[in-house]
Amino acid sequence: MTAVDISPITAFLLCRTPQGWIDRALQEPAILLIDHANCEKKAASTALNLMYRYIDKHDILHKMSRLAREELRHFEQVIAIMKKRGVPYEHVTASRYAASLHGHVAKRDPEKLIDTLIIGAIIEARSCERFAALAPFLDPVLQKFYLSLLQSESRHFTDYLALAERYAGQPIGERVQFFLERERELIESADNEFRFHSGVPLKA
């Protein structure tokens, strides 16, 4: 269905998206689109925050500038789809996902930067995996859009992970594994709400 090989991403993550989440996503297309739009804004904001905080690191400035532009373009595409489908852009609360992962970030640099970059890689990887998991069940327009996002999201994953490895200056496998385990717990456990990155939603 897609020419983009996401096997490196599925091999990186410790679990696939549960079918229960996919089933709920198909039942709540409006919330899916609204929270997807929010995720794109947050991704751009994260990239910009890194650019402001680490102005002495050229690779971060270059990679995050491009990433922010792409995420904002995706945001524009999502809200355009919402408009065409009559989905109002309403406020929805954030999921537990990103906040829970960031709750484990070190307090000081350089460890803080490394952790933030690792989490960025994991979030982008999960986004990519979810686009691919959802695509077979979507209408042709939304399916085409979600599949079109795979290439950029997989590149964002690679960029974040490469930056983490570069600035760590030492192996990061143990720290990556720690965050991947936390991420798996969030994805596979029951969740009180449905969001783009939520766990297994409890029955409505």
C-alpha cells in the first residue's frame, strides 16, 4: 500500500498499535483529526523550542527549522481536511502520552537535551506507525493523506535519533530502551480518553 519502508520504525518500537485503538479511531474521526492537528502544532513548537534553547548547535538549528516548517505544513493540511468535512476545530485536552514521557527527562544538560531528542524520535516513530496502521481502514482521501506523511515522519524519527547520538558522545542504547519501555506501557495500557497517541481506549 505504501512505497515507504517503515520496517526500521516497527523494529525500533516495542509494540504495534493495538486494534482497540484503531477501532476507536474509526468511531471518532472528528477527534482523530482535531488531535492530529494539535500534534502537528506541538511538533512544530518542540522543534522551535529546541532552536531557541540550543542556538550554538548548528545541526539542531538546521534540522529543527526544516522539521518545524514541515509540521506546520501538515497542520495546514489537516485543518483544510477538517474544513472540507465540516469538522470544527474545538479544544480537546492533551493526552497523557507526551507529558508522561517528558516526566522522565533529566533536569540538566547535556542529559536533558539527549532525553528530549530521544523522546522526539519515539513520538515521530509512533506517529508514523499509526498513520500506516490506520491507512487501510480509511476513506481514499484520508488514506492518501496519511500515507503521504510517512516519508517525512520517518525522516523526522531518523533526524531526532541521529542528533541524540551525536550530542551524547557515547552509546545511548540504554536510555533509548528506557523510554521505549515507558512508551510501550502508555500504548498498551487502558486509557480514559481517545487521542492520537493514547493507549487502549476504555469503552465509551
